[in-house]
Amino acid sequence: MLAANGSLIPLIFVLVIFLIGGVVFCILAWVIYRSRRRIAAIEGTEASDVADLDEGYAKVRGKVVALEDLLKSPLAGTRCVYFHIKIEEQRTRTVTDYSSGGNNSFGGMTRTRTETYWVTVLDDKQAARCGIEDRTGLARVELLDAEPELNPTAHTQSGLFSSISPRVKRRLEDMYGYSTKGFFFNKTARYKETVIEEGDKLFVIGDVELTRSGKPCFVRGSRPFIVSDKTEAKLLAAYQRRVLWGSIGAVATVVLTIALGAVVGVVFGGGRAGQRQQVAQNDPFNPPGFGGFADPGGQDQGAAINRAFVDLVSPDPGTRERAADALARMSPDPSRRWEVVVRLKMLQVDPDPATRDAVQRALRVWDTPAVAGGPNLPPLPPPDPRPPVDRPDPFAGPGQDRPEPNRVRPGAPRRRAEDDNPFKEGNHYQPSNVKELPPVAVPWTAVADPAAGTFTGAPTVGRGVIPMGFGPPDVVFPLLPSAFVAVYPGNKAARKLNTDGLFQVYDLRTMKAAGGPFRAKTALGEHFVLSPDGAYAAGRVVGGTVNTEIEVIATGTSRSVRRIEAGHDPKEFAFPIGFVSPTRLLTKTHENQLPDFSELTHYKVWDVTTGEEVAHFAYDVVYNSMFCGVSSGGRYLTFWDAKTIRGHRLVVFDLTTGKVVGDVMLQPRSEPHGSSTGMAFSPDGKELAILWRISRKTTSWGKILVYNATTGTRTAELPVGQLVKNMDSVYSNGGAQTIQYTPDGSGWLIFGHLVVNRKTGEVARRIGPEPKWQGEVLPRRFVGPNYLTTLVKSGIDTGLTLEPATASADGF
């Protein structure tokens, strides 16, 4: 029957491959979702003292206290309040393989082999009544209901010629009736045990209920209930690694599934070559100016053009010259003309004379009306007028043959803020931790700081699409309001270089590239930052001998212009926060790559054109876009600070001087406890809005707190209900992805989806589909008064484009 209907065989094989790939993808997606949910829970919950616990969701850190007799672990015999033992035995099984041939009823060869596998034969958890204690009190913890994130404390193995200790054997037999002996020899088994001892330090997050006596108790609820012997920072890092590797695995699964399905389809389908599909005229990824990937010149020429694209961005001038010369000797292909000419135009300012000559020869061949192929092609952008800086690969690690960069050395002169605040010691702002501060600890002297209109104008041409290719979209917006963006460009040459961090800046007003592509190598989980005029990018240097160097590159020339040493201690890590003007960069420096929220952090402002330090101050709060905000003009940095004693504070620093220009009470202790999830300044710089999440839910999810940015006083408080179904899963991106003002200041765009009226607090409009978790919040920014950025899909490819949006929240 199969022979008569052999055309079904490839279909069956392809379906099996896609089924397996789908199952693997779903498992990885579940791991990613589960880890992201825990990250959001940890980051979105403020640390509490036990004495402050009430019913709701909370996290604490303290030491374990037993409330009844201790247990004895079966493997190590440790006195403990909790243990988890797991025993796995090695088993064997016989597997028969069938292959082509003729000695069985199926017409094939048979082969029998033996393989081993592991089976769990014992998995037991036990816990004694216990609690977690800090300096303020004690809270019970139901350990058996918790999700443990613990390091194994004991493990061993037994086998043919190895055995576990007699005492462990007796304990296993007494407790579980388990024998380590087989018929003649010891069983091949592995044993693992995890314990929590009295006095161990634990991190606990979960739902809190009050017992009849009014004592707090951590129990299982609808949200994650986690108990860990790791610090909060290390636990977050562990979950972030799971998200990273899960994402990589999911992408690899999709790619391999599609590739294997295609190979099987071709092999079993008679080796028929795939036919190229005609790009539809209405395809948003084939607008005038992007050309598509048609290759009438033949497969060989298409491959040669792609190789030339790769070589054109090589740091070796000889390679760049040979690539341009190869393009000059080709027969021009009209369908590839735009791609080729754009690449060549970028090299018109190449520092190597021979390369520039080869580029001009190639342009005389490709950039002619006869090659243009029709009236629909847009004019090409002019070359960047800025002179090149002869520097090879930015963000590269050690081992590169590069000139010595301009550096700011330790001990270089710097401007420091004067000690004119009552709570300052030098440039370290240190409010009291032992008493509640007055409503106004430092008088508010900040003034309105409006956004610069130079880089935020309206689009001047029709909408287009910036292609970003296949994979997770990587979009970098400046910290300040801007019409520039950096994306991973979606073309074949760029895709091959994505591991090198290739990016391209675009002007959203024209939807055209600004300058050439540049490399921005950053560590996993880190990002580079972009200046508001799109002229500079900066990121932490990876692979060097220190962790405090920041590299600055000019995007117009794709060359590094400076390295800044933002710290001096080998234990420190420095990161760019963002550009607070076209030429001034704000950085943070602290110990540990993943610090706690209240770790001492040095904030510095640098002039990237000279390398000089403009301002410097220190504060015991680590910058996070959920808790901090920068004014629209880049002059002020605002913090939400929360300490058990001194309460919730709103603190603002002047980034031109490093001085504290305001420290006021954000909310009195009598109001429901909560935390900031995002801050936004109005375009005119006169108002500050904070999306506030209430920890212990009352009648609403949270509220929007509105402050006069020139006096530090609260002017409005608007309740926020459950505006989206998964509110607690989407708010933790912070920054503009959480809340931003509409261009006219009449309302806010929340989660890139909800437009909220400034006067009433009501939702005026919903844009696009509702995000279900923070990864689905689209990168939306206002460009001029009537446009918003958004993502569009074409097949498996992604692009960035503009969509119309009425600026006013009154009629949005």
C-alpha cells in the first residue's frame, strides 16, 4: 500500500519532524515563560522586613529557625529542617534497529543493541515546622509547598565495585526499605540530597497569610512561592540564564525543524529544487529602496555579491578594496542595485585611499540611470560629511591589532559637586537610615527641562519599513525623546555578521539609514546606548582586563572614537545608562555585575568629545528603569528610594553639577505599600508621572502619581485597575515600555497598548493586541505628533515601521 502511495512518505516524515520540533519548542517556551514569570515576581516585589509583613505578596531574607524537633537527613545524617533525597538506578534495555537490506519481513536488515538509561526509584521530601527570622521578627514558612532553588549538599554513587557507607545503607533501609544490593553485586545508582539546616540564610518570596494569632506565614498561592539559599541577585541571574538558553534553544529548534523538514521533503520528493517565490507588490518588506533578494544575474553572481557585502565591512583595508574591485568588475544587476550602491556609498569616506578608489570605480558601474531599472527607486542618501576616524572594530576584545585609544586615566581632573547639602559626605548622598526624614529633606530647586525639538520632528516622507530579518527584534532607542533608532539590519550580509553585534542607525523621519553599520559587541543581557541625534553609540567593553571601560563609537563612520575608564577598582563593573545630550553620556559603576537594589553606585557624566568627566555623585540606589527616570531634556536624574525607616522618597540629582536638587516624601507611610514600575517626564519638562503598583491589593492594581517637576509636589493621583488581563506580567520592562507621555502631554501610553487620559485616568484607546507578558510589549515610541513606531511581520521576518496615532489622549 505504501509503495502504491509512496507520495505520502515524505509528508509523513515531515509531519513527524514538525511534531517533535513542536513538542520541544513548547517545552522550551514553557521554561521561558515560567522563568520570566519568576523574574517579574522578584523584580516587581519590594524587599520587606518581617515586622512589616501583611497579607499579600512579599519577599524577605533571613535565617532559618526551627519550630519543632529537627529531622535527620538519610544520606549525610545532617540535622535539618528540610531534606530532599533522590535516588536513580541505571537500567539496560535491548533496542532493535531496522535498515535497508533483505533479511526480514519488511525487506530490511535488523540489528540488536543494548543501551543504558536512568530511572528514579526514590524521590522524597520532608520538612519540620520552621520560620525565617530577621532583626524585626519571625515568619513561618511552609517549606513543602515552596519551589526550592537550592544547591545540592551531598551526592554519591554506587556500582559494581563501589559501595556507599554502611550507616547510609542502614538509614535507607530503615526509612524507605531500600537496598543498595542487587542479585549478586551492588546496584549501579546515584544519590543526591539537598538540606536546609537551622541557621541557614534563605531568600523567600511568596504569598503571606496571617495566622489566628496574627503571625505572618508564607504559603502557596497563585503566584510563585520560592525558597532559595542564593542571594536575590544570583537567583535572578539563574532565571535569566534559563530564559537566554531557552530562547536560544527555541530558535535553534525552529531552525532545525524547518531545515530537517526541507531536507526530508527534497530527498524523499525526488530531489526537486526549490522554486523562488515572486515577491508580491504589496509586501511591506519589498518597498522601494530595499530591493528584495531577486537575482536575475544568476546564483553565482548573487553569491558573489553577498560575499562582497561581508568583505566590505572587514577591518582589513585590503579585503575591503578587493570586495569593491570585485563589484566594479561585475555586470550590474538592477534588482540588487540599491543594496550594492548603499554599501558602496558608506565606504566613500573610508580611511584607506585604495579602497576609496575601488569604491568610486564600482559606483561608476552600479550607480547609473541605466542600472536603476525604473522610476520607483528612491534617491540614495548622501555620504556622511564627518571625517573618518582611523579605528578598527569597536567593542572588540583583546588580541585585536588596533591603535591605542584615547583614554581618561585615573587621577585626571574632574568636576565634582560641592558639599552643600545637609546629608552629603563628599559626593556621596547619604540620608539617615535610623530615623524618618521630614517631608522635605532637601528643598526642591529643579526647573522645567523640556525635550530638545531638534531630534523629535515629524516624518517628512511616506511610511516605509526598516527590515530586521528573522529572529527576536533588537531595537535600541535613545534614552531621551528622539527620532533615531538602532536596529539589527535585515539583509543577508548583516545576518552572517549578527554574532559580531552588527547594527544600523535609522532616521525615523525619513526611514533611511544614517551612517554605516557598526559593531556593538556586548555581554549577554547587556545593551549599548544611542545618542539622541544618532551620532554616537556606547557600551561596556567585553573581553578586556577590566570591567569598567566604556567604548564610544561614531555611527557615521562606524569607528571607535574613545574609551572611557568609568571606574578604578578591579571588582567594579561600569555600564552606560544613556546619553543625556548629543555629546554627554551617563554611566553607573558599582561592585558586582548583578548588584542588589541598595548597593553603593557611582554616577558619572562624560563629555564623549573630550573624554572629560562633567559631573560625579554616589548614591545607595542602583539605576533601574522601573525605579528611575531622566527628564525630557536630560538634565535631571530622578530616583524612587524606599527604606523601612525613612519611608518612600523621591530624590532628584542635577546631572550638570552632581548636586541633589530635591528630596521629598513620595508617599506617607499611611498609604498602601507599593513600588514604582516606571517614570516619565512630560515633553515640556514640567510634570513627572509614576506608574505605582500597590503590593497589597485593595480595590485597584495601582495608581498613577503625578508630580509638578518644578516644585516636587503631588498634583494628581489616578487609580489604575486591572487594565489588561496579565497586569503583573507586563509591567516590569520599565521606562517608556511601561509609561510615556503623549506628545501634547494630555495623557500617557502604558505598556505600548493603553492610551490613558490625563484628566480622568480612563483608557481612551487600545492600540494593537493586548500583551500577555513583558516580552509582548511592542517597542512603541512617538515620532512627531502623529506617528508611533511598531513592528510588522512578513512571513517569518520582522520590520520596524510607523503607524498613524492621534497625539491627544482626549480624542485618541
